[in-house]
Amino acid sequence: VDVIALLFACKYPRELREEGLSRIGAAGLNDFYKQIITLFGDAIEPEAFELHLKEVREEVILNSGAERTIKPVDHSDNSIGIRYKDRDGKIVCYSGDTDYCGNIVELARKADLLILECSFPEGKKVKGHLTPSYAGRIAREAQAKRLILTHIYPVCDGVDMAGQCKKEFKGKVRVASDLMKIKL
């Protein structure tokens, strides 16, 4: 759903976006895009740039020394995780909604940065989502260097999510914030 806000922001910045925008998503992305254009029309439809949408389920792409790996994760039939390894060997792994599963551990293997949703605090586990201990377990088993927790639901307000995570993962843990910048 965040693609709606992204497209709006690309259309109405201080300087209009002209560079093409490529988005990768799970099966159904193209149909979803058609539906949101029906709802929001001119408010989000790109005019000054081309939007390229690609639906994937599982793939590995090598490009000029960089590598992108996509695998399904446990949330819905169309949920995916992404591993990106740049030409210098730096690895970033990202998953939207997921439960603990082997594919996310595999994608996160030796990641310099692992970004995981962590929607609920300990004791309030919901199927298809992570709690801090599960996010920490994934990071530990994958031997990730750093972990960013994101997609935090309001039920987590006032909860030390990073502290709960550190019971499983001894590496660096941060909770994402709006406009956060991360240096690899």
C-alpha cells in the first residue's frame, strides 16, 4: 500500500521526478497498480517519468558484479524477501511482512544490514509477523552484522523493541524511524 504514497511523493516534490522508477513486487503487483490508478487517478499516475513494475516469486539476477536474490517468505502466498549484494560485496536483506522461515534466514546470511518487520512485542505474536525474539533469532542464525526493526505497530508504543530483540541477537539493533539514513 505504501506505493500509493511513494507515487504521490514522486509526482509532487519540489522538483518533478523525471528519472524512471522500477519497482519489484510479488504476483498481483500489476493488477494492484491498475486498481490504485482507478481509485487515485491523476493524483498518483506518473506523467514526467516512466514506472516499470516487475512481478517476481523467486529469482536470482546477476548484473555487472551485483546480485539480487528474491525468495518467498511466510506471510501470504505472494510475500517475498530480497537480498542485494553490491559489487563491493556489501549485503542488504529486506523482508516485508514475514513469519520466521528458512528462506528469510537464507536470504539474510552474513548480511551487513538486515531489515525486518517487527509488528508485535513479545507475548503478542500474530501469525505471519515477527516479534523481537523471532527477528533476533533470524539475525543470529543468519550471522547478520546489523538489524533494523521496521513496520512497528502501535501496540509496540512504549516497548523497548530493540532491547527485547537483543535477548536473541547480540549485534547492533535499531528501530527504524521516518527519514532514517543508514550508511553501509
